[in-house]
Amino acid sequence: MNATTASSSTTGVRLHLVWDWNGTLKDDLDDHVSALNATLPALGGQRLDRDTYRAEHTMPIPNFYARLLGRTITDAEWTSSDAAFLAHLEAQPVRLREGATQLLTAVRDLGHSQSLLSLCPHSTLVREVEEAGIGHFFDRVDGRTGPSGGVKAAALTAHLDALGLNSEPQRVLLVGDAIDDADAAHANGAIAVLHTGGLHHPDKLIAAGYPLADSLDQAVALGLRLAADSPRPVRS
């Protein structure tokens, strides 16, 4: 990944990019598979490989467990398994996707603003962003502060409201890796481009029909083109 693709697609449109964290800027698919395999057997489930994880992953996460187990888990099971999963995940080192820092730099240098929104716990997100050394790129960093197990649409609404962008959703490009990311953007009137290297299998993303790219820089470039071609008024 490099900044060339994003830089070559500049259109004069000034956007605000909302980045997803897990599976997008943070390269942690294998960590998620490992964490699930460390906790799923306690619920009677079987270990799974990366392809199965990506093919079956869905939001909200309790529905993911139900797919894997063939049954609905109880509230007590969800609370216990989610805590164990997060503890395992948070013990892993933070690894950014290759070229992510250079891409964040290129996006900033093109004059676009950026923020970070995740459904991982807010305290964890802040710690990991600081550890990665990329906090200075973002106007705002928001993780989950309420109960786990939800979807991103309401969190994106609150995120955009805090940024003063709810009245201009057409200026917002969300880059993520999961169908829930694109669903949230669509629900808020924003543009979304998903990349194929994250937590959702490419076949699943293709079937969903949202704009798709094979890398983060290609996702940014595609998002800029979509914004420029949009019939909606976009302020520069």
C-alpha cells in the first residue's frame, strides 16, 4: 500500500474520512480468529479457520455466535464470552495495516479531515491508537462506551453530530471492512467503501453490493471518485 493511488485521485472535493479500526487500520484478523478459538469451546463450539470466520462473521456479534453454535446464546453466556474474547484480543500487540500511516499522511496532505470510529471499548481504542502513534491524524476518536453487541449506525450518528457533520453527510466517506460499516454509512447518508482484507470474506462483501476495493489506498481513491461523481451537492 502507498499514497500514490489516493494522491492521483484528488478531485478538489474536501471530504471527511471516518476510518474503522479493527480489520481496517488495525491488521488484526488473525487476532480475532485466535480470540474466538480461545473462547468458543466454552460455549460448546468448535475451533474455526480464517475463511470460516470471515464467511460467517456478522453484526451484531451475538448473531455471529448463534451462526457458529446453531443456537441463540444466553445473556450470561454472551457477557462471559465477550469479556474473555476482549481480554484475549487486548493482550495482543497492535499492528497497523502495512502502509496505513503513509496513507493517513497522504489523505491529510490532500486537505481532507479524518476521524476514527470503532465498536471496540473506548479505553482500549484510545490506548491502541496512542500505541500506534497515529492519534494526531484524527479530529476525533470514538470507541464504544455502552453495552457491547450492537451495530454501528447509531454510533456513527453520534460521531458525526460531535463533529458537526450531520447536516453534511455527503461530505463523509467511511472506509471499513464489514457490511455493518457500509450499512451505518448508508443509514446516515454518507459514502462508504469497503476493503477486502479485513474481517469479512470478499465473497460476502461482493454479495452485499457496496463499493469495494482490495486495499485501503484504493478504497480512498474510489471514495474520492464517488464523491466527485455524486449528484448530491458537495461543499469544498
